[in-house]
Amino acid sequence: MEKIVNKNMMMEKIGETYYQRNCIKCHASKSAKDNFLVSSIRNEKFEFEFLNYYITNQDSLIKNGNKEAIAVKENYNPNSAFNHNFKLNRNEVKSIVYYLKK
């Protein structure tokens, strides 16, 4: 049980670090009331596979006409020319998602 608790704490801390480095500029702190990313993750609005690809290759999703990615972009940030294209691996994205769920 202690190993699980330590692993969860470590994953949360790693996720916080990646969130601070990559996401906070646009998505604000995880306690911000209008943080779309946090509310989407906590409400399980999207599957992890979509989130993973959206975070790391948003530009490709939009260019290839992914309806879900286009809807997210249009609904939550239509005036931004910025697209996510972070060089994060699957485990790094998982740690961000884990951190934001807490």
C-alpha cells in the first residue's frame, strides 16, 4: 500500500512539474474557475488517447479535420493561432492528467 501511495505522490508531482512548464501560461492554475483543461479531465469529457494526441499534436488533428479537435478549438479558444505541439511522451501526458484529476 505504501508503494502505491508513494508512486501516486510522485506521479502527481511529476505532472505538476510538466503542467507548470508547458500548460499554465494558457490554462492558468489548476484551481482557476475557468480552466477548460482541468474541468474536461475531471469530468472525463475526453478519452486519454484524444487528450494525448491533442496535447502533443493539436496542429495535425486540426489540419486533418478531426471534428473533436476543431470543436474544442472553436469553443474554447477560437482567436488563438497557437496550437499544442508539445514534445511530451505518453507517460508525461499521463502524469499531467493525473495531476489535474487530483
